[in-house]
Amino acid sequence: MKLNTLILSLCGASAFAFAAHAQSITIATVNNGDMIRMQKLTDDFTAKNPDIQLNWVTLEENVLRERVTTDIATKGGQYDVMTIGTYEVPIWAKQNWLLPLDNLGADYDVDDIIPAIRGGLSADGKLYAAPFYGESSFIMYRTDLMEKAGLTMPDAPTWEFVADAARKMTDRANDINGICLRGKAGWGENMAFLTATSNSFGARWFDEQWKPQFDQPEWKQTLEFYVNLMKDAGPAGASSNGFNENLALFQQGKCGMWIDATVAASFVSNPKDSTVADKVGYALAPDNGLGKRGNWLWAWSLAIPAGTQKAEAAQKFVAWATSKAYLDLVASKEGWANVPPGTRTSLYNNPEYQKAAPFAKMTLDSINAADPTNPTVKPVPYTGVQFVAIPEFQGLGTTVGQLFSAALAGQMLVDDALKQAQDAATATMQEGGYIQ
């Protein structure tokens, strides 16, 4: 055999051996800015792990939840890494649907994860999902429009102040809405906002005996306040707007205020994407003087389904994407203001981050202000700030979200939406054996 032919033959054999050895893992993730950015940076991971190939399935939030829930419950095995949230982790861990993350590497530093975030992703002392970013919610507002309205935003405003400011900042002739809030139906879309808001109005999903509470005055006050405020000061078609739609409106200068995830701060303040980047202020989510603010607690996290055949490769990827080194990588490419927030204590002790991210302290204060174990004014039998940590909530929350979205759209009266929510919740809790 000629030398050239021999070399080519050996190279071909090596390539075949490598291809046979390479593993491909499939990652299901949500279509938001931080996750899209992560996909663009994965050359760093594949350079360090040339034997692991990454396949991405990127989905809208409601669709992602539906697909991964179906897949893990039916042991479908489509995904090796799933993007899930604080709601799913403890429930799925108890079902033995997730693998514990006990091999993230010696330099991973699990103890650096913010305690409130780590607690929500653990069961029986074990971490079952690693947070890609953590969040609460707060107010993002236009400082110029607030000044034009003759108002000064307090660090800790009331709902009364926010409603008054929203109406004063509304300028229909110039396509400026005083406030943009979620209206798109979904347990993690409009109901994340409305459940957190209802806590500050003294409402709760269930009383101590698991009896639904939508027939109580606190829920009527919450929903009427929201519908009336959005009618007076919100954008047209608000019942179709979720996180991404409101982000676009705010970046285009069409919102005076937006109450939503703290993670949005880096996007609204980024001059590459936001026309109002130099005119954004931040404040805690509003309250009504009852001891609870209308802010939530959440982490989009990476978890490994128990059915995967590629657990070692999957855990390597999870460790890379949620590490301190990944934060450094984003900072080197995009600047410190754009690193995924809300996961690590060390980030908030970093002077470079504090300098680059004017929203850093308000984000951390908001995360620390949320208490999943004591989320409401009156006592409740459940944990979770903007959700109820029971398996039935996913379906019930979306049903109620559809009713409240219809009320916002003017397709249903507030009283009718609340009555149907009460009936749906009662039927669900009876079927689940919570109540007679």
C-alpha cells in the first residue's frame, strides 16, 4: 500500500472511531434572550468536550412546559437536558423523574448558589437542577416619563401610586402606554404575574383546608384592579402579551412601566436592543401595606431526566452552562451587565458587575424578599410564590389563566371569570382528593 493511501486510510479509521465514540445530547430550552445567547457560546463547550455534540430544541415558554412534562411523565426519552423551573423540580424529584446533580465537578462551588434559589431546586438536601438564571420580579420604568408626569418613583411603591402614575404617563396620541403587564394565558405567563399580585392584595388560591378562594373579595379586588388598569393604561391586545411581547414594547419606548422578571433588566438597559436604555429606573414590586409585595421567585434551570442514557455527558453540559466560568465567558463576550443574573452570591459581590449593572442590588433585594414557604397574608397549606407546588397546578393554573385573559380582553365579566375559576378549582381539588 502506498504511503499516502495508508495515511488516508488511518485518518479515515480515526475519524470513524471518533464519530462512533462521540455522543449527541438533546437539550430542550426556552426561547428567551439568555438561552439564545447560551447557544451562540457553546463553541466554548464543544472545544473543551469534542466528544459531545449538542442538539437544541428551542420552544416558546408554554410549549416547552407542555412538551417536557409530557416527555418525562411518559418516559419518552426525547431530551437529555431539560430547561425547567422552580415549580417542577421538587415535584418531579419526588417522582424520581430527575437525576440528582452530584457530579458537577470539584470547582463548581454549589455553596455559591444563592440560598433562596438553591432551596427551590433541591429535595431532601440534594440538588436536582442547576440554575441558569434566577429571578424575582420588579418595576422597570421610564425615568423621563415619570419626571414628565411630575412624579418620583419610590424604591418601594404602593399599587395606588403605580396605578396613578400609569394613568398619568399614558399618551395614546404618541403610542405610549402607562403600563405593560402580562395578559397571555398560562400558569407561568399571566398567572405568574396575577398570583404574585394577588398575594399583595391579601388573596390566596386555597385556604388551610385546600378550599379554593376565588369567591372571596380579595381575588375580586385583584382582578378588577388589573383589568381596569390595563383598560386605562395598557397596550391594545394585551391579552396576547407575555414576557417577550412586553419586552419588545418596552424596548421600543411604548411602555411607561413594566412589572416583570428581574432578568429583563439587562435587555431593557442594553443600547444595542433598547431605544430607551439610558432612561430606565428600577423599583421593588408594589404592595398594599399588608406585608406582602407582588413579586415572585423563579429560576430557569437545567435538569437531567432519569431516563437519559447519556447522564455523564449531560451533567458535563449542565456544569458548564451554570458555572462561574460561564459567567466570565459571557462577560468577556457581551459585558458584565449581560451575564445571567440571580444565581450566584459571588456575582453580587463582584465590583465589576455592580458597576455595570445598576439593577443588581434591586434584583438581589427582590429575590431575597420573596418567601415561598410563607407567600401570602393569610395562612396557606402550600409553598410557592407565583404558583402552588402541587402537580394539579399546571393544568388548573392554565385554565384559570385562560379565564382571566378572557376577562382582560373584554370577552367575559370579572365576576363570571372568578365564578368559573372557583368552579374549575373546586372540581380539580375534589378529583385530586384534597377536598370532599
